[in-house]
Amino acid sequence: MKISKSESRTRIKRRIRKKISGSATKPRLSVYKSNKAIYAQLIDDVSAVTLAAASTQDGDVSATGNKSDQAKAVGMLIAEKAKAQKINNVVFDRTGYLYHGRVKALAEGAREGGLNF
């Protein structure tokens, strides 16, 4: 029996999460995308705390261009919030999505904003 797309993504997500985790000095940049929006969080896995979050639902981001442009803007916004907390290095967690399209645009926006991963 063929497994569903969401089940397949969940398996990939578990496989990725076995290898990476975030700390206070180097948090995990987790990405989630829906059909309408894209979300990014900086997570400290040691103390199970979200340090910063950004999404297309935040103010000016939803008014900028197509979905890829919005994802890039979210990446720059999360980088700005990270810089405010003196965070320069992160571990990128694509959460089972392919590193392509909106996920790649978000990562490039975060890099342009000054995050290293």
C-alpha cells in the first residue's frame, strides 16, 4: 500500500530531526509552509523554547509580491529578529520539505539578513 504524501514528509522529518538539534547559542531554524503562508521559528531544543518567530501573517510581509518573494521577506525578518537577540549561527531545519522554491527563498533571505548556516 502506498503511503500518503504527508506520511512520507513525516518520515523524512523524523530522519532529519535525529541528526540536528538547536541550542541557545545555535538554535534550529524550523520552516513550516501551508498553501497560503510560510512560517519560521528559532527553537532552542535544549530548553524547549521558541526564541523568535516570523511568518507571512506578520504585517507588511503579506503585501510583497508572490509567495517566493514573501518567503524571502520572512527569511529576512527572522534574521532581523535573531540579530536583535545576538544570534548569528543557526541550524536549518527544512522539516521534510525539499530545499526548493519557497523553502530555498526563505533560507536565502535569512542568509542575506546575516544568519550563518
